[in-house]
Amino acid sequence: MTESTETPIRTLAFLYAHTSNYKCIHCHKSILRKTLSIATLERKDKKQKKKTLEPINPIHFKCWTVPEDFTKKPLHVYRGYQALKDTDKTRMQRLYEAGKGASWSALEAADEEARQAEQDEADIAAFDQDKSRKQKKRKHNDEDNKDMTNALTGNQSSTNKKIKKKKETLQKKKKETSQKEVPTNPVAKLDEIHGKRFVDDFNKILEDFKQ
């Protein structure tokens, strides 16, 4: 009569390596002391207590992939979870929410891709803003250069032309006024008033008086 063999009961445990003698069953590299790893607790039956078990098959946290039954129990019931650092609890929570097939390496790659995409958007926005600023500055400089060119070449605005024309007209009027002769009253001659005979008689009287 053969004995019936029961399937071992396996559950996960979180722990920090006590020594560097542990090797990852995934990458076969050493697990450094005090680094986070995930191991397996294996019981023959439910009567066997977990506290008496030694974790086996350790794996690097970054090498570990979330198994299908991991999310069937709350995180806090897993051995060693309560002793984790807050940062490691946060990372484990992210993996728990990501579900089956998730890994920390994949989440980090997704985070990096999201950061890069955000940085690219920021760079594009900064480039467009700088381009717009340069275009506005170039337009302003072009207008200034145009005004300076107009001032040097005589191509003035319509308002300036009107003012200039008024000044020229006013100066012309002043010049014409200054050059215009002021009429004087002519001196009347005696012969034009009394006739030639009167003049002759007047001259004769003067000669007699002188004698």
C-alpha cells in the first residue's frame, strides 16, 4: 500500500538578506546583504507553522515577477511585509496593484518612458515659446530698421509728409511777404499841379528876390 503524497503549501515571504550567501534563482547572482528579496515558504500541510520554516528559493526584488495568486490575499498577511521599509512597502504596493506578470524592472522602464515623454513635451513647448519670442523680436527689429531706413531715405509716413508740406508752404509765404516791395506815395511835381507857366513865373520871382 503506497502512501499518498500531498502537494506542498507554498507562500511568499519578504526579507532582507542577512548575508551575501544567497543567490537569486532567476539570474543566479548573489543577493547583497540587506537588500530586499522575495523567498518561498514551503509547508507539508496546514498543521505546520510558518514561523518554523526557513525561506527558500530567494530571488532579487527586481528579478521577481508577480505570480497569479499573489493578489488573492492582502499584502499585510505575507511574512515580512510589516518589517519592510516604507519605500519598499510602496514599491510592493505598486506591484500588487499592477497584478499578474508585473515586475519592478518593467515598472521602472514605464516610469522612465513616461518621464522622457514628459521631458520631450516640455522641451518642445520651450522650443516653441523661444521660437515665438525670437519671431516677435525679429519683427520688432524689422520695424525699427524700416523706420530708420525711411528716415534716412526720405520715405516718411503720410502724417510726416503732410506736416512737412505745411511747413514748406508756410516758409514760402513768409519769403514772398519779405520780398514784396511796400508801395510809397509819389511826390507830385509843381508843373503837374499848376501848369508849366506857373513854374516859369515862380522861378522869375525867385531870381528877382535874389537881386
